[in-house]
Amino acid sequence: MADVIPLDVDLSALTNDVDSPVEALSWEVLDVTDGLVELLPDGWTARFTPTGDLQAGGPSFTWRASDGE
């Protein structure tokens, strides 16, 4: 098996329909498949490390942003 390299995903860059500043949002990671996800200290970067068969197209995760309302 090849070395698995974690991928950092800037969740704030994917949130363009929210009026609140990114610092005011809380983030939740859901539905992790064939991998591990860690929210980094900045609060909006998710580090995704696949653990499954990369050829199967299975590694994925979803996320949700909330401004508390």
C-alpha cells in the first residue's frame, strides 16, 4: 500500500452562503467513510486522512457550519 498523505481542507473556503464571519461559525464533521478527520486548532480546517482502499472511491466526509441560529 502506498503512503497515505493527509489532506487539509479549508472548510471556510467552501462556505459562501453565510453572512456571519468565519470566526463566528462552529464546524461539525459528519459521515466519515474510510478515513479519519481532525478539526485543526484554527477551528475551520479539517485534516482528512484516508484509511480505506483509495481505488474504491470510498474515502469521504461531510461537514456542517452553524452560526448558532
